Amino acid sequence: MIGEEKTHPADLGNLYQRMSQEVMDSYDEFLELELEDADSLISHETGEGHHSTLDRRLYFRELLRLQAELVKLQDWVQFTKEKVVIVFEGRDSAGKGGVIKRITQRLNPRVVRVAALPAPNDRERTQWYFQRYVSHLPAGGEIVLFDRSWYNRAGVEHVMGFCTDEEYEEFFRSAPEFERMLVRSGIRLLKYWFSISDGEQHSRFLSRIHDPLKQWKFSPMDLQSRVRWEAYTKAKEVMLERTHIEEAPWWVVQAVDKKRARLNCISHILESLPYTEVERPEVILPERTRHPDYVRHPIPEAMYVPERY
């Protein structure tokens, strides 16, 4: 509702035109994300890698529908002061970042935030292992998405020799109790493992190597993850077995097909949380206050960003 006074037909036409443009801009965001995820020419030429068989129109339609539900989830978390933690784990290039982008794309970053911690510094290495993660846990009315988490110790740290055998075993003694403590404190905890095949990771790594827009994603650790594929497989199997607890079970996302993985994961998140639609108060746009002595002073041309487009 815009207000009680009559609106001129020309103003309504301008309003509808602006709303249509906003919708088109929204679609452009989708296209930009899809172009970013597009396979490189290398993978197309070699025939390697998986190409989604999901109809693009169905994918976009479902993604928009699920994102609308995520907005309702966000409103419910804010209204009820719920605390939600979602852990995303998986091999390098498994698609964790892609699904996180689609989750956060239309949400309020003050409510839904991403925790992607770098390697621990010298001071953090002397702390209780879980300490640096605790500071990122949500307050009431917040959702935190961990793009990798405390499970680094069960994966990369163990495989690469960054922790001792005793530290590794202590992790498995502590992690289930740590997570039970989080749940008892009122945090809703979801844990996802994104699973891809050897060949699919190989194809995605080639894409990163040869695509200038993706090369920043590649690290020396990624190279080692290829060399040590089998060691990572064993580490994953041990991790899932020893930390799959009733209070915080693991959920495995088949992620060879990126688009299906995103839809399946978001859908499961929504199904796992008992959110309801929160009624919003009606918004009425107030009239602008006008003063007869108001003057809008010009801004010097030198202060403007050059209009190159």
C-alpha cells in the first residue's frame, strides 16, 4: 500500500516500470553467478567433468522459490531469537561456496553471516582448539554458515601432518561433546558433507587452473589434496563414523551435479528447521517533508566517478 491519497496513472506506470527493472536486475545476478560457475573451455574440449542435466528453467524457478522460503526462515529466526549453525564440509572444489552464495544471496548479512576462518596464527595454536570457532557462534536471531569448520582437524590437519596423533584423537573425544554442548545451549546445528568423485574434482581443478577468474581459488593445499586423494577418503570415512551423533548427525550431499546439490541442500535445510511465516506489519510510505527554504547545493564535477559506461 503506497498511501491513501490518489496516485496519478503516470506515476503508477513509472512505479511498475521500476519494479520490472528490479526483477530484471535480480535475474542478472543469477546469470552472473552462473557465468562464474561455468566450466572452462578446457573441460568442454576434453569432455571431462559433469554437466547438469537439470532443466535451467526448472533450476531457476526452484532456486527462486527456495530463496523466498529462506527469507521466511530468516524472519522466523529473527522473530523467535533462534540460533542456527550450519557447517559445510567437503573436498576442495566440492561446491560448498556455491551453495553458500545461493543461500545468502537474498538474505540480510546482519542476520545470516558466513564464517570462513583462515589457518590459525601462532597465538591461536596455543588456545583450546575450539576457542577460535566459539567467537563466531550466533547470538539470538542469527544464522552462521561455517565454510569449513572445526572439522579441519579431522581432515586437512590430520592428512597434512599439521597436528599430532594425540591432538587428532583428542579431537574425536571432544568434538561430539562440544556439539552436544552447543545443542544444549539452544543452538540448532546442521552438518553437511559435499561429496564429489575423483574425476569431477580433477575437472574442476583444471577449470580453476586455466580460468583467470578462478585462479585465486587455487592453493598449494589443493594440489596436495589431489595427490593425497585416498588419504582424504580415509580421513573422511573416520570423521563421519566418529562424529555422526544423534544430536548433530551428518548429512551427505551428492555434489557432482552442482545445481542439483544446491537445490537439495537448501531444501533439506528448510525441511530441518521448524520455521513458520512471520506476519509483517503493513508498510505505508510517508510523504516527504518539504520546506520552502530547502536548497540542494551542486556537487563539484571533480567529485563524481567518471561515467565510462
